[in-house]
Amino acid sequence: MVIEEKILHGVCLTAHPTGCKQYTEDEIAFVEDACKGLKGDRYAPFEKKPLKVLVLGCSTGYGLSTRIVQAFANGSDTLGVSYERSPKSNKSATPGWYNIQVFEQEAKKRGLYAKTLNGDAFSFEMKEQVANLIKTEMGGHVDLVVYSLASPVRLDPTDGKVYKSVLKPIGEEYSNLTLNVSTGILEKVSIAPATEEQVEATVKVMGGEDWALWIDYLLKENCLSQGAKTVAYSYIGPKVTVPIYRHGTIGQAKTHLEHTIPQLNEKLAAINGKAFVSVNKALITRASAVIPVVPLYTAILYRVMKEKNIHEDCIDQMYRLYHDKFKNETVESDGLIHMDDFEMREDVQQEIEEIWTRLKEGELFTEGNLEEFKTYYSHLHGFGYPQIDYTQDVNPLEV
């Protein structure tokens, strides 16, 4: 069948197997080139120390890039968990489903263990399945647990309730400019404040509770090695998005996640383990493209960082994290690893703020490359690659 890019209300509903293969192979190629010293001093060759790695949320974005870096730069065996829609004969899968197939194929070609479980990572059943695989196929222990889940909904296994996250300010309405990616027009958006119940639900979904449950379970099952580490991913962001993000519902959840570190460190002390949170850079993702204000900020950020030659995508960030900051346990005064160090540089943020003052509602966005933004977003779903003929039939059941 011919698979076309279908976007509804800013959300892409389809994925192209060949394009997703290209996306994943490009990330693998970046890592392998960096390991050959072909990506400059910022991404120097790895000193390999292969690990047994569990990645929770491993199919797209930072989770996929983490798994690729650990496998193809560090020679690690990896077990992943994700929740993807499988393909049908007349319907494509989600992008992550194809990404995983390509990752596993390439890892196994290189003699690495690579297996992925598809299901609800919040459930006790999935935790049990993971522990069983660690015991039967990974030597009994993992050295690193990466928490990169990004689900909007969580069924809490302890109380049986379904919680849904929302992206809202707290206390008062928030208004600012946003970018209509389809038209390129700058629009005003106003978002009503969250209720107390919505704040609590968002923390339930995106806070540190499930991360702690995973570590508790793996400790109980003796599935963590001596000195095992765990890292979760977070985001803080700039002043321009503070009311809707860091001071809003999502920010409350991220704060909860970060405050989980001491709790986990206390538990992991018995095995000389440690917990970390890595604050990563803003990126164009399947979710962020439809968050009010964020696409506008990201489009400007990409322009500014590229002009300064400090732009990084998912794979660049994760390579630098595991090559440098995580390996060296480089935490700042707030107790966090900061991979947003380039994004939050004073000169970068000052230039973004100057650009923002020139923006006017109703005008065409000209302060960034909108077509490049759209191309990035298309690539996440396997579209927009000039070397691929999208008029050709493909089998949605395989890559």
C-alpha cells in the first residue's frame, strides 16, 4: 500500500516504514561515526564499558537515542519497554514500532542482546515480565535503568484509577503567542488555569512515583547489580515558557520527579547505587509540536543554536550525556545533570528574548525556518526524506 503523511490538528496519524528505518539508521550512523572520531571533539570516541541496560520508554525521542548510544557506542545489551500500536495489513504502526524493529535488527547483527516488551510500563505485570527476562536472559542483573516514559495517561496499579495529565498554568490564565505550524501564522493563545485535581493527576502520570515503583520492584527481585545507576529525563525551559511549563502542571510533575532522587538514593545505598535526573534540551517531538507556545520557542531556538553551531538533536544529546556528564556524574548545584547547558546559555536566551519582542499576532513567522521545523517533525514519522519515493507501495507489516 502507499502510505501518505496524514496530519490532523497538528498530529501526524501515519508512519512510513522505510522512512522510520532511515531515521533510526541515521542515528546509528551518527553514533558509529562519532566512535571513529568523525564528529569532532564534542563527540569524542567512547571508552567502551558495556553494560546491561533497561530503557523504559525506548521507542522514540530520548529513549530511543539512549538505547542506540548504549548499544552502538558502548556495546551494551539492552532491554526496552514501550507501548506502540502494531501495524495491520492496511494501516501503519506508530513510528516507535518501526524504530524498534530496525534497532533490534541492527543490534543483533553486531552480536548484541536487544529485546523489547510492548505494553503498559506502569503496570505490575510489565514489571514482572521485565524482571523475569533480566533473570533468564540478561545474567540476572542490569547496571543501568533509564526512565524515559512520556505517556499522557496512567492506570495506577495501586488504586486502579486512571489519571490524565494536562498542560496548564497554575493559579491564573496564561496568554502568549504561539505558532500555527500548518499556516505559519503567529496566533494568540490563552489557557485556563488547572484545577487542583488536574495538578495532582499530572503529577501522578509524569512525576517520580512510577520511577520509584520500578526501582523498588527491581531491588526486591534482586535485579540490580552492585553499583547500579538509574537516570530519569526532565526539562526546565526558559523564562518565556515558565508560566505554561515549569510553573504549570507539567513543571509540578517534573519537580516531583527531581525530588525523587534522594528517596531513591537512600534505597540504592544498599547496593552502592545512585539515582540521577538529566535536564535535557528542548526538541521537536511528536508531543511538543502541538503544545501551545513550545513550537514557536523551539523554532527560534533551533535557528539561534544552529547559527552558533551548538544545536543538538536527541542523538547528539544522549551521546554527550553518556560519554561525558553521566559517566563523570557531573551534577550542578541543584543536584541535576544539565544537558540544557547550551540551550540555557545567556547569549542564546538573550537573543531568543530579543526575537520574541519583534513577534506580532497575525503576522507570518519569519524569525525561524518553518519548513525546517516541518521537516524535523515529518522525519519523526518517517516522512520528508528526499531519497525515498513515497508514491511506491510498501508493506506496513515490516521494515
